[in-house]
Amino acid sequence: MRIDTLDVVRCPYCGGRLELVESLFHRRTAAGIHDGILGCHCCIFPVVDGIPVLHLQPGATAARDQIQAGRPDLARRIMFGLDDEPLAAAFDRVAASDTATFRETVEALGPGFEGGYFLYRFSDPTFVVAEAVVRAVAGTAARGGRTIDICGGSGHLTRTLVELSPVPPILADLYYAKVWLARRFTAPGCEPVCCDGNAPMPFARGAFTFAMCVDAFMYIWTKRQFVGEMERLIDTPGHAGGGGAILIGHTHNERTWSPSHGQPLAPEGYAALFERLEPRLFGERGLFADVVDRGALDLSRRDAKEALDGDPALTIVASRDAAVFARHSIAPPRRSGELRLNPLYRPEPDAAAAGRVRLQLRFPDDDYEQEYGACRRYLPDAVTVSRGALAALTDVSGAAPADARAELNELVRRRVVLDLPARYY
Ligand SMILES: [Zn+2]
């Protein structure tokens, strides 16, 4: 972890500042802490492979004991939940490799790690909507301040914050393995913190100008505390009259059924959680149509009660910055990683035309199709492309013929080709 992150982290229980305990085992440089123990007024927490673990669940205390015993390698195994020796040793080898991909590293975590759909996240409908909302809201209200993705998992949306934030955004999640993967692969440049979303958040008041939680809030039990904490995190003195924003994206609706339902609230229940800011709720169907059909996200709309009640997923935005609640044009995808074929597509030689390849949409399984089948609204069933366009994918010289590049740009627009993190699959 970066030393300057100590300026914004606080003990979740006593609220005190955290300092490296120099008298205990640690490995650090001038700029960062690799392993060690952080202490506050009330307790001590481990930093494991550069990630502070700011909760007291059983794995965290066992990892802390291993750090104190000078065994950071064993502390990391505990945080990854690897208690099987051969599996742990195999994972250590993959983790030490400079060439292992995100997919291989997830697989090395074993079948107990719910890795299944992470690979397809960058084109799923929830992501497509959330990414547009994040760009619109954080792009307007964050104003160069620090941002945070709470319960951000393996960091697919944190990657967008890295683009938008001049200071490294914080990615907070209970699952160590996910934030570790995010820092390594999905969102390099983010600052991962392992903490419990059902506890007070381990950060200082006003440390952020933008706080978000997407596709996770329905699983939080202490929702009132969580929203109160988000309000506290963006309570920046300099922004008292203006900026700062909270985004709760893709949270399920108690009035409708959805897969992996969680413990959702009804729309007015969500609205009532806010004490300091007045939230606006949006049905995700309207936002989806904005992104897919209209090319602009209209946050000036006020969805009717019937629209909110009937929508399986809601997006909640709270900000005093009026510019947030406007129409935001959707910029073409930015290129920050490498262009790769969407892993939902399988290339097959086209029997009808030499030199052309047929890309066929194939879902990993029926459950994926049931939950994310709305991606058919923008992902073509099949598309035939020239071998030249596919060759242009891996061409880093920029010397690919203009027609191949034009074809490739069209595939990017249709999300058949994605801008993916390096070594993603
Ligand atoms: Zn404390």
C-alpha cells in the first residue's frame, strides 16, 4: 500500500489513524508498505502483500499472526483461503509468474473461488449501464478528488475510476483475492483495501469526492449505516455547497424478482436511507435503453413510480452538483488496455468466403444467458470479419491497412472486440 493512503484510512472501530508498527515484522520502502502491522488506539491490522486488511474476521486475525511471526507468504495463503498445500503451492507459482493471465490466476484459486462470470463482465448489460453512469457521475462530480469503489470485487468498474481519477482510486472489498486480482490485472493503479461493508468504513470523513457501490448493495445487511458512511466519506468541507456524489448502481428491487436477489428494498426504502442528501432513483431499463439505443445517458429524467416499482434493478444517484442530473453523451470506448476479441465470441472459419472469419456468440452456460441475455440487444449473434481486421487486433505498429482498422473500430463499437486489461485471458 502507498504511504499516502495512510492519510485517508482510519480504524473502522475507533476511528483512529493507522500507523505502521515499526517494532513488529515489516517490509517497506520509502513509498509503500509491502507487509507489516498497522496499529490504531484499539487494535492492530495486517498489511498482506501490500493490501491492508481492516477487519477482524477469522482469516484476518490468523493472517495477522503469520505476519507477526514473519511469515507473509503464509499470511497471503490464509487471505486467499488456500488451506490445501498442493493447491496453495500451485497458486504461489502462478502468482509469481509475469506471464500468467487473469483467467489462469482465477483458475489457480481453485473451484471454491467463484470466478465463473468475471471473465465476461466487460460486456454484460449490468456493466455496460454502470460504466456509462460512472463516467457521467464521477466525470462530473469527482472534480479531481479521490474516488472509491466499495464492494468493487475484482475491479472491473474501478478500472474506469483509474481513468477518471488523478489520484489512485480506492477499491474496497471484503474478499482479499478479488482486490488482489484487481490490482494485478483488472485495475492496475488502484489502491486495494480489504474491509467489511457491514461495518463502519475504514476511511476519514471527506476523504473522497465520489463513492460508489455497484451490483452489491442488495447483499449489504446494514444498509442504513452503509449509506450514512457513504455520505460521511464525501462530506468534504470544500464541497459543502457543490460537488461530490454517491452512486449505488444495480441494486435489486424488493417489488420484482431477479436472479441472486439478495435482501433488496423497495424504491422508497432505498430513498429513505439518505439523511443528508436527496437521492434520485432510476430504473435500469431506462438507462439501458439510453446507452444501447440513444447514445446518451439522460440523468435529468424523473422515473415514475410505476417504472421504478416494475424494474428489477435500480440505480441511485445522490449529489448536490446539479450538473450531474443532465443529459450525458456517451463517449466512444477509451483505449487503455489492449484490444481483444470479446471472450463470448468464438472464431470459426467461414465456409462461404475465403479470408473471412465468422465470429459466433456463445454463452458459457444457460445460467449466464438467463441472467445476462439482454446483451443480445447489442451483441450480434454472429458477425463475419476479414482476417485482416483480426490481424489488426494484434498490430501494435499502427501500420494495418485503413480498411482493416475501420472494420476493427466497428467491431469495438459493437463490443465484439473489447478494450481489455493486459493479460486478461
Ligand atoms: Zn481502532
